[in-house]
Amino acid sequence: MADLSRDTDIVVIKIGSSTLVDERGAVDRAFIADLCGQVVGLRRMGKRVVIVSSGAVAAGMERLSLSQRPTDMPSLQACAACGQAALTEVYAEILAQRGIACGQVLLTRRDMVDREAYLNARNTMERLLDLGVVPVVNENDTVSVAEFAFGDNDMLGAIVATLIAADLYVIMSDVDGLYTADPAVDPDARLLDRIERVDDTVMAMAGGAGSAVGIGGMTTKLHAARALLVAGIPTVVCKGRRPGVLLEVVGGAKVGTRFEAPLGSSHESPRKFWIGLADVTRGTLTLDEGACAAVIERGASVLPVGVIATEGTYVAGDVVNVVTPEGALIGRGTVRYSSDEMVRVSGLKLDVIARFMPEKDGQPAIHRDELLVF
């Protein structure tokens, strides 16, 4: 067993709602106590730890005596407001018993999109870690609707991992990892212990959405892992209630499914992740085969001549998806044309565009410096 702990300094841990609650749907204090005990163990190994915790809505349901998860947004946000306070109290109390300070960090997509707010969040997180504090991060659900459509904080954890240049991202789930098929229905399904590339075949192995208390499923975890493969940050998806699982993962044990790019792989810059992951996409550009090859294999910009279709309504500066003719996602980037302009320029060369849109002279649809390729 390789000792990976020597190379790991900052560990970001994400706990899903279904892992955090007990069979009654209440926040499981015994589980959180065990989790915090493992955090103490990691700290003794010299690790700095960030906890990205789902469960605010579940905790709010418990505090408000609700038997079912609300479906309307005001009730969800009211539930999250009550639950976030309750959840933070539990973490703070248990960590304090172990002599560790807990800091609450609530983020929204708007914080990640705004460059100044992004840098402020990063500086705050880094200072908390320097002071020996364990940040407990969650989406600020009371003012943001993005979390409820985005998927159980899996991508929020990935964004936090890139924000602070983490060395490892651990998703503590209610499953052992990624299987080749649903083990509940396929007796031949096997657990995959290592994945170096998240392609369409791997995505097809993901099951449906999550549980009664959470909204994420394996698909959201694969999206997060795929993004961090490009960032060069390993991701491990494992069963959160396995005894001592965090210490095993950081120690290098083969637990769960580890997503890690091959040695020597190139990594994208943090700025590209800020562009490609933080914002909500506003549209989609479909490229022809030649343009796809140029973007993927040669790191080229997306040129209007290679765009064969555009969807959505967006303005210059918005983030859009970039897909193949078959609809497979290959990247996200900041578009330099509005959706109306893109309809006019799709399929045209730059010199032709310059004749009737001189203000766009030489402008690609998406410059390679503003394109995150998965």
C-alpha cells in the first residue's frame, strides 16, 4: 500500500445529506463525532482539513418537525436557514470538545463568479487554515437557488478544492464508489478502484438522483471528479460510514473509487476553473468534428467557422457549454459573441466576419485562455 499521506497537505471532505442523517432522517451526532475524531487524526498527521457539509435542509426538517422535504423554494430556503444554524452548532460543539475551532463559510455561485469575491473567499479560507481552524462550508441556500439545481454540493466541493489548491478531495457518500452497473440489480457488477478518465462510458455507469434528503447522485460526483482530473486534484468517492475511512483514504488504502489523472498529465490553470466551473452556463455551442479535434488535441480556440449550432440566450462574457455533434460535453468557456451574433457568424471565417462586424475583428467564439477543456 502506497503511503500517499506524505504528499497530501490540504484535504477537502464532502459529506452528503444521506450520509449525515440517521434512519429517522435526523442529523446523526454520533456520525459527526466519529467524523471529527478522524479529522483530529488527520490533523495529527499534519493535514489541514476543510469540510463541505450538506445536510442543512435535512437538519431544518428535523428542527421544524417536517416529515417530508419541502418542494417550493421559499420553504426549502426557510428550512435551510434553520438547519444551517443547527448543523453548525453540532460541528462547532463537537470540534470544540477536541480543542479545534470551527469556522462557518457560506458561499453562493455569485461569490464564485465575481472575481473579487472569489479572491476574498480564497484569502479567508487560506487564513482560516493557517490559524488551525476547520472551515465548514455550505451553499448559502437562503439567498441562492443554484444549489438546489446543482446537485448535493459535489461540485461546490470541487470548486472549494480548486479555490484553495487542495491535494485531495474525498466525497463521503452512501455508496462504496462507482460500480460497472447497479449492484442491487446486477450480481456481476464490480467496484472500480481507479479511473483516469471520465468519458461517456464511465458516465453511463452512473445511477439516478439521490435520496429523500439529498438531491445528488453518482452523476454529480462524476461531474466533480471529471473537473478535478483536469485540475490535477485526485478525487475519492467512498462509503462515508465505513469505519476510519478518511484515515484509510489519506493513508493510500484502496478504498472506494479513486479518480486521478496519469502521471505527467498537464493541468489547467485556476483561472480557467473559475471560468468553467463557478458560473451557471447560459447556452451551448456545437462544434463540427474538425473544430472538436483542434480544441481537444491542439488546445485551439473555438472559432466561429467551426460552430454548427448554438442554443440558449446569452451575451458576450457569459459561460457556455461546448459540445460535439453528438452532444458530448468537451468544455466550457467565456463566449465573446451574444447568442444573436453567434447565429449570424456561425460557420464563417474571421476575415469574413470582420467585413460586417469590424468590432469583432479577429475575435474567436471562445479564446483558448478562457476555455476549460475536460
